[in-house]
Amino acid sequence: MQLGGEFITGAAGYALRPSLQVHAVVRATSPGFEVLFRLEQGELDTETAKEKFRQLYRSDSTLRTHVNPVGQTYAQELVHYGPWGVHGYQSQKQLEMIEFFVQELNMGAGMDTDECATAS
């Protein structure tokens, strides 16, 4: 679980918005993380990977909350080791998949955690 909050100030006063995120910890070899691994290895193209995630999304209502055993979302796993390929030549795949997660599957990018904030 991840607990957070947001303190908002404005002309009308102050507001505190608490938030609580519950994550579903899945194996590093679960189908979603396997798709990302195969995409990085060149065994899948991005369209095939997207279709596999669409199928997973339809069959698993907890997909949006999946994290691997070290607590990384799918988007965080995509960028954890930096750009893919020699000199980042495959980084477009990473960006395309993050955009897909956020826009089509309505998953948070998961880049707003304390760990990611301190890494940048």
C-alpha cells in the first residue's frame, strides 16, 4: 500500500486530499512483465505487446495495480534500466508503451513515487 496526500491552497482556503493506493504484487515472471521482457528482447513488436496487454486488461481487473516484487509498475519497469538497446535505439518502444498504458489502459505512469522523484 502507498499512502500519500496533497495539500492545496487557494483563494477560498486550504484543502487536504489524502490518497491511498493498493498494489497487487505479482511475480516478476507474470504475464505482463513477461510481455515487457519479450518486447525488450525483440521477440515481440509493440503492436503485439499492446494486444497482449489489452487481453490481460480484459481478463484481470487488477492489472492497473500490478507491481513486481520490488514494487515497480509496468511503466517503471520499462525505464528502470534506462534506454533499451545500444545507444538507446529501441527507446521509442519504451515511450510508445508508456503512452499506451496511460492513454488507452488509463494506468498511472507510476512515476510519481518518492523513489522516482529522488532518482531524477
